[in-house]
Amino acid sequence: MKHIDPKDISVREIQKLMSGGVAPRPIALVSTISAGGAINLSPFSFFNIFGANPPVVAFSPTRRGRDGTTKDTYDNLNETRECVAQAVTHAMVEQVNLASSDYASDVDEFVKSGLTPIPSDLVKPPRVKESPFQMECRVTQIIPLGTDPGSGNLVICEVVRFHIDEKVIRNGVIDPDLIDLVGRNSADYYTRASGSAVFTVKKPASRIGVGFDQLPEHIKQSCILTANDLAQLAGFEQIPDEAEARDFISSFEPLEVSEPVFDEWSKDYDYRKMLQGALATARTDRARARHHLELTVKAALYRNDLDTAWKVVLYMNMI
């Protein structure tokens, strides 16, 4: 590990470290308006949600790194206390990047970026038509976090109206593939939050897992199962007893199979056939069978069949 005291490096180096290590970050494309009516549009990746009752979002317009002066968004928010925070999708990311340019305060970033302003319902700043998720906001607090170059200003907002394109909703929730958001990393890197980048992890909200300390020692020493795999096992509510495991395993007919065929089943995560093959192998080669059984556990976990995975784990000590 590399150990760094922030006092020993420059603000620019700190920025690079934090942007790379705290990522990907959601991006808010924020529209504001000055007291004189000048419109501003700028993206912020120091942004997140902080409650649902009331609905609260916060973001940080930082001071310029070169001289510590404040930017238009911060100045506008101090004057009018209103904004619209929009989600950024892959289809608009280049336009959003263009809007991040440090234009003069009398320049409209909607015009420069080619994004389309549309009227808001409850606040004066316009919404961005191209974004499928828009939040009209009123500022509740602005907290300066410093006055030096690179210092942040925490802007806390209450959402007073949501606008969601129904095309991004599937089964009652915003679908990541349909909304196709992007997140900010360090330097020029972004993350596209859709397709193969999206995966599911079941929440333990209604259950309490047995924990790592209850895992059998032989499975904790596995060279096949990862820490994530073990955490899935540890998240199961109750370990089956050995009699259950024995009865379950006995319901499978051993199936003689070649190693190449077993490998194909493994690639397809066909854990039931893998279990049949491992049972046949156990008759003649205990070590190889245990290896096959660990692969079977991994495949069952991939398919989210924790009950089968646990019963195979317990059976491994029976052969």
C-alpha cells in the first residue's frame, strides 16, 4: 500500500486521487439562472441523493483551482436558490462534456452544447429536454467547505418535482439498460451503467446471514471460491443439516462424464449436471470429485441457488 498525507501533495494530486478512488460517481447536469436572467448549465460529479422524506440531493460546485474564485452555478444559487438537476445518459455525454467548459457568465451553455431548454413547472431554471430524469429543486443550504483554490461548496436541495420519461421504466422501476446512465471516473474516464456492467446482488434486508465465522473450514480454504462467493454462502439465513444435505444429494443419479464435457457444463453454469458428474467421479477419485464439487458450488451460487450450494458444501465432508 502507498501511504499519503494530504499535506504532502498538491491539491491537483489530491483531486486525481479522490476522483480515481471514489468512482464511478453519478453526474448531475445542473441548470441555474441568475437574478438578472442569465441561464447556466454545468455538470457535477460531486453529487448524490441524501434522503427520500423529504427528497434531498446535494452537489458541490468547487472553487476554481487556479485562483479560488467561484463559478456561475454557485453564484446563481446564492442569488436565486433554485436549480434543476438532470441525469446524464450515454446519448448526451459529449454534449454534457461540452457544457462543462468554463464559458463566461453571459454565455448560455444550452446554446453552446446544443441541448434543449424546456420550461420547468415550479422553478425558474429550465429543464434539459434530452435527459430522461429531471429534478426541480429548491436550495435549503449552501455550506462553504473552504475558501482556497479547489475548495468545495456543499449545496443541499429539496426536490419539489420529478420528471421521468416513461420509456425508461420497466416493471415499475427505472431500468438501467433503458436509462443508460454514465458515471464519472478520474481524468477522461467514464463508466457506462448498462449492459454487462450491470449486475444484481440480493439485499439482506429481511434476513440475517450466518456469517463468515460459521463457514466450514474446508470451504474457507478453497482455491476456487472467491471472497464474494463465500459472502453469498455466509449471507444464507440457516445452514441445512447434514441429513438434509444427504437426502438432497441422494436424489441425483451419478453420471459418468469426460472432463471436457464437465468443463462445458461448468462454462454454462449447469450445476445440476455438474453435481451428477461429480458424484460419479467420487466413486474412483475423491480429490478430483472435491474439485468438481467446488466448481458445482460456484456455479450454483452464480445461479443464486444458495440452498443447493450449501448442501453441496456439506456433502463435500461426507466423501
